[in-house]
Amino acid sequence: MSFSAAAEKFRLLTRGRRFYMALAGVVLLALLLRAGVSAQLYNTGAVQRPNVVTDMATYQRLAAEVRAGKWPEVFDYQPFYYTVFLPLVTWLSPAGRPWPVVLAQVILGSAAVWLTGLGAARVFGRRAGIMAALLLALSRFHIFYTPYLLLEVLQSFWMALIFFCTLTAWNRNRRRDWCLLALFCACSTLTRGNALLFVPGLLALLVWRNWRQWGRMAALCGLFLLLFYLPQLPYSWRNYQATGRWCGPSVAQDKVLALGNTPEAPAGGLEYPRSYHYWCGLSAAADATQRVSVSRQVWRWLRSDPLTYLELKFRTLLLFWDRQEIPNNVDITTAQKHSWLLRSPLLINYSLLGSLGLAGMLLCLRRLNIRHSCLLYAILAYCLGTVAFYMLARFRIGCLPLLCIAAGGGIRLFWAGRQAGEEEYRQRLHLRLLLVLAAVFMVNSAYGLYHRYCEPALQRSLRPGGLALDFPQERVIYDHGPLSVGGRIFLQLGEESLVVEKIFAIPEDWQAELAGQPAVVWLQIYAPEGMQPGLRLTHAGQEYYSEAVCLDRLESWCRFRIPSLQVASGEVRVIFHLRRYGHDSLVAFDTSRRYQRTWFHEPTGEKTDSGMELFAELAVPRAQPAP
């Protein structure tokens, strides 16, 4: 069968009522897949007994308290999921079993597939609608998150519903459509705050649609904002009563912002470095005169070192589109051991879905209209709302319906225009192919190549001395990058000693003050807490032995205490003597930082550049004033 014949059959399949029958078949497939995977994962610990440190356990506990009439003093998380959705759903199981939540999220995930198909059909046509729905139905990660007590599937439903209602409001321009859209946006914002960025675009759309009716336009804008903020008001008021300041429906804005916007913050993953705790402490100071919000601290950093901040956000942007999945709370590799359906090669990974979605966005730019503009704005607003904070795999789930709509449209647009002349069509096809290849590169290679070849050089240029952090309690200097999503590798130690020289570059205005002060050198290894690794460090001709392993920032570290720090030529040099200390004797290095300040000492006495940096930190406590 030729391509033209297959396309004609597909077109006939989507005519009239047959479109809805075909879409219903796709939704049924989505329902069966989600129900099957949920059944296979239902008895796993992450579904039945979430770890107490996870968001799942927190949602479970808070929802149980709300059902019992014990409302939290403040709403730390965005509250819709655990104050409305979970309490309403879990009443079906007084014993607290998770099956009502799983069932509800199976239905919501399938409903998102239905809405995705309808939304894509309105923007690109019915064939694109079927393809978009099929892509979301087969999305491996959208299926994976279905059985867990996480808000990702609910947020994906809100995204699909908001986009469909946006198209409806634009077409019909009825007051009730704009009112419903405002309420859905409010619920989505109460589920995850990045939906707040949809509001400016929706207001602009409303103004444009009613430009010639000024009275109606003003009334609809006022009504839209009223209905958007009204559902948030009870939560915001309770937070105001508890904190004494207006902080919206969640008091966690500063914490969430600090996770991805401090000088130590990673582009992806969840870390709690020293600067996170310091910035959050300043934002929550009891004395209002000493209080500095995290947003203000971010602005200060941006003004003082704009290129470093923008480089961090650029890496986060690359990670948003990159194919790698950054696990948090749950890990798909663990879940696949319990579900053969989740391992099926028929399911679609983000590498393909993201490539098609981004290609569809690029193709939309060549044929821009109001519907294409709405789709592009929605995806970019969601992306910006994520990049502004920090990146985890599950944060992309809410955007998958929008990406599937773009992907279905991209497939449709790629082959469009066959009725034109053969030569003209071939030229168009070549340009479209270039756009598709650019999207494939962005999703599958851009971050990896940047991380390997560009990031080390940029960090050397932007931070030639590494990180030098000035806290009230101590000063900290180190060269390595993030602990999670970065270039960290572990080297296995053997029986023979591995001699590693580490150089710390001391800022010029610190050198005189740090000389002669007691200091602590931190070294990241892999060992259980409390273990005595017996590692040795040499500094200024003196030997020091490691203390017991401690946990800090969720990682294992051994510490060496130096009573008097020697600073020579603006540097502090220490030599580690590392050898096997247990079954898994591992020490951490960072391949994404290359300052040439980590050297291996060979048995012959020669020194060789390691080509990476040791995960070592120099901390100098500040002298405490006499009482």
C-alpha cells in the first residue's frame, strides 16, 4: 500500500462520527494500559507504604488529617491535591487503602488522552487529534506515574482541560466559558504553581477577542481574575493568619525558589546545599527588619553575577528538553522490575515524544495563527515556570498533553502541501526535515554535548576560583559541581594508596584572615554513617586522619580537622592518601569541572593532571566573639 493510499484511509477513518469512535478506541487503550500497569505495581512498597521522606507519604498524611478535620496551620505544599482531591477520593476506602486514588488517576489519565485528542483536532485537524491522543496513550512516563500518590497525572489533566477550554472560549466567546477557564486555572495553580504563568496569556487572549467591546472586555477580565483568585483566597488567608504576611496559597515559594537559584544549586535534581539553608533562614527571619526574601536574594545574585546565573538557567532549560529522566520519589527502573507492561517496547519514551513535540512547535512557527500561538504559549509558559525553579522528571508530566498535541500537529504539518508542485513540495520538505533534525538534536544530544564540552570551560571562565561562599558561621571553598545531576563519578580505591593533591584557590581578600585559622576539609566517599575509614591527609608537612563518616546533604563525607591553615601564594594545598577501607571503597570526582587543581601523585614522584576535580571542600569556621 502506498503512502497516499494509507493517508486516504486514515482520513476516511477520522471523518464524521468515526473520529469519535477512533478516539474512544485510543482512550480505551490508554485506560487498559494504565489499569494494567497500576495493577502490576499496586502491591509494591511505593504504592502501599511510601517512604516517610517522600512527597507521597506527606500527601497521604496531610490528606488523612484533613479528612479527620485537622487542618494544617499553614499550607506548605500547593494544597489542592491533599486538601480536595485526596480527601474526596479516599472516602471510598475508610481503611486507607490506595485503590481509590489509583482508580481516580487511571480515569484522569485516560480523560487527559481524550482531551488531548479533541484539542489537537481543533488546532491541526482530526488526523492530528488521533495521533496526539495515541502518543499520550502510549507515553511510558505518563503511564508510570498513574498508581502513585503524586499530583503529576492530575496536573496533566488540568493542562489538557485548560487548553481545550481555551480553544472553546476563543471560538464561542461566551461568559461562562471564560469563567470555567478561570476556575480550571485556579485549580491547576493550586495543584502546582507554575500554571500561574498561563494567566497573562489568557488575559491577553480575552482582551484580543473582545477588543471592540470595551465594557464587555473589562467586565470579563475582572470576572476572570475574581474567579481565578477566589478559590485561592481561603488558603492564602489561613497562611496570612499564621505567618503575618501575605504569601499566597502556599508558604513554600521561598524554599522552592531557593532549590534551583542559589550559587550552589544544581540545574536538575534535588539538593539542599549550605546556601539553600542560609537563604531560607534569611527569608524566614523572626525580625522583619532582618528578613530578606529569596526572590530578592536571587535578584541580587543576578545583578552581581548575571552570566553565572544565566548559565545555570540555561542548563536547566536544556534539562527540561533533554531525554534523561531525573528520578524523585519513584524510579522507573525499579518499577519496571515489577511490571512487564511498563517494559514493553511499544510504549513511547520521552526521547521520541519530546523530539516530535519540539519539532511540531518549530513547524508551527512557519504557519503561525491564533491556535498555534495558544499552543506555543502554553508549552513555553509551562517550560518557563519549571526552569525558573528546578528540574525533576515528574515536573514534565503535566506538559505531556501539550507536547503530544504539538507532536500530532507536527506529523500533520510535515506532510502537508502535497498538492503543491513536486519541486516546491520537495523544497518545503527539506526545510521541515532540518527543523525535525534540530528538534531531535535538542532532545537527544544538546545537554550531553554541552555538559561534556562547554560546561567545564564556561565554569572556568565564569568562576575561575571555583565557589567561595561567605556565610556568617563559616567560609567555604570548593571546585566541584552538583552532587546529583552533573559529572560526578566514583573511583574504586585499592590496597595501594592513591595519592591525590587538591588545591583550593583562596580569594585575595580572604587570604590574610584565613591564614593560621582552624579549618575542616570535607571529602565525599561512599561509606555508611559512623564508619572509620582511616584515610590520611597531609597539609604543610603535618598528617591528619579522618573522623567518622557523617551524612551531609544526603551524602557520605569524611572530615579532616586542621588546627592551623597554611595559605601560600593564594592557595591551600592538601594531599590525600586514599586506600581501600571497606567492601565498596569509593571516592568522588567531578568530570564537569576542570580547573587543574586536582593532581595524582605517581609512585615515581611525578604529578599528572586528573582532568577532573575531587569532591573536596575547605570550610573555615569564623572565630566566635568572646562572651
